[in-house]
Amino acid sequence: MMATPLPGLPDRVTIYEVGPRDGLQNEKAVVPVEVKSEFVTRLAAAGLTTIETTSFVHPKWVPQLADAEELLGVLPRSGDVRYPVLVPNERGLDRALANGITEIAIFGSATESFARRNLNRTVDESLKMFAPVVERARAEGLWVRAYVSMALGDPWEGDVPIGQVVSVASRLMDLGCSQLSIGDTIGVGTPGHVTALIEALGAAGIGTDRLAVHFHDTYGQALANTLAALRAGVTVVDASAGGLGGCPYAESATGNLPTEDLVWMLNGLGVETGVDLDELVATSRWMAGRLGRPSPSRVVQALSPESE
């Protein structure tokens, strides 16, 4: 592939890999812990330096990740790789601290409908729940990310006003979070909407140095939206190896942006990621074999032998 840069793009992008957590939490069958450990290890070997590994949500709500402690106990962690985990509350933080975690993420919602379905709380109640989590985590020296989901549309409420997203995002960041990931949970966003939201967040004091983007490909817009975000100054992009995942509380949400598709585009633009695409494709083909179905990633399909 010939790299042909475009003006206005960053020289390097950090990929925040979410496959082991956001991807596997949506599997109907529980993936064995040995497979999860090898998956994370292979992703790190492919050059991914931030891998969201699991979640300390109560097993009743996400049984696919009930083995979080077991996974972290057997996972050979590299000192060059960050392994953030999702925590919903102070009990989750206790578990994270007990397992030597140094980076966590909290998962907020821009809409009341999704907050109630995902967290069983209003937006205000969820922020009150997160406040002591972030305060304690920061006191312990942890790095904290905040997700704001349904930032570009909601299946129950429809269009979500940009001002509403900015308000919730500002309140999340005011808790003391270091990074905000903008989630297009059902994949309805388009590039102009993405650009306008990033500009509005910047005007509210949340600059692109503290932003990440998390796009779903429901309507085939994930790469276009990513390019718009990069042109707006964002340099951290969430993606899921092999395109695994969706959202268990939003039935219209299909897979995440496949990491391979993102890397292919960035390679073509001459943007550095540090990721070995061949190793990544091999990892996703291996994982697809363990799950018993082909990867939805276009790049994985294109680079895989027809016989497989």
C-alpha cells in the first residue's frame, strides 16, 4: 500500500483497544479465561499499547466477564502496555485496586433512557455514584477515563442535542477524569455531527488533548467519523479487534469499529500507530475461530485466505 497523507491529520494515533472488554461482553457464550488471556497477550504482541481488558461490573449483569479476577491473575502483563478495566461503582474500584490495576474507566450516559437501562439510575444519580469512585481512584494515583455513551443519538430518545452531551461530559470531567471517550453507541453519527460535537466540547473547555472517539459501524459511518475526528484534532481512537462487540443494553448497536479497518486506513494516510497489521489480522482470525464465526472486519476478510 502506498501511504498518501492528507493535510490536517496527526502524525500518530493511539488506538485504545476495547475488544477484550466491549467485544467479549456481548458474546452469548462465556469465552474461557485461557482464550481471553491469549487474546490480550496477542493484541499486545501486535503492538497495541492500551487494551481495555475486562470489567468489574457485577457478574449478574455481565456474566461474560465474571472471571475478571481470574483473568488478571493469569494474564502476563507487559510493562509497556496499559490494561484499563471498567468499574461501575466503589465495589468495582475495590476489586480493581486489589488486582493491581492502575487505569480505570467509568461509563456514563448522555441520555436518561440509557442511564436507566444501563445503570438503573438517572443521569444525576449516576454522576453521584461515580464521584467517590473517581475521587478515590485519583487519590490512589489511578488514571481515569470517562465514557459518555449515546453522544450522537439514542434509540429511545432519537436525536441528542449537542448541548445536552456537552453538559453531561463537562460534569464527568469535572469529577477529575483525565480522558473522555465520545461514544456513538448505536452508530448513527455522521462526520458533520462529529465535528460539531468536538468543537462544542472544545468551547466548553474539553480540548482534543483529552478526547477519544468510540464509533460503531451500524450505518457504515465509523471510518468516516473517525477521519472527521482526526481532522478536528483527536488522536485517540477506540476500536475492537475483528469488529467484536456492540452494546448489551442497546439492541440496535452493531459492532465496534474493527481495529484492522482503522489501521488499514491510518497506514494509507501515513499516520503511525505502532501496530503490526499482519499480526493483528492473524489474532482476529484466531479469535474468530474460537468464537465459531468469521470476523466482520472487512480487512480481516480481505487479508484472509479464501479457504479459511
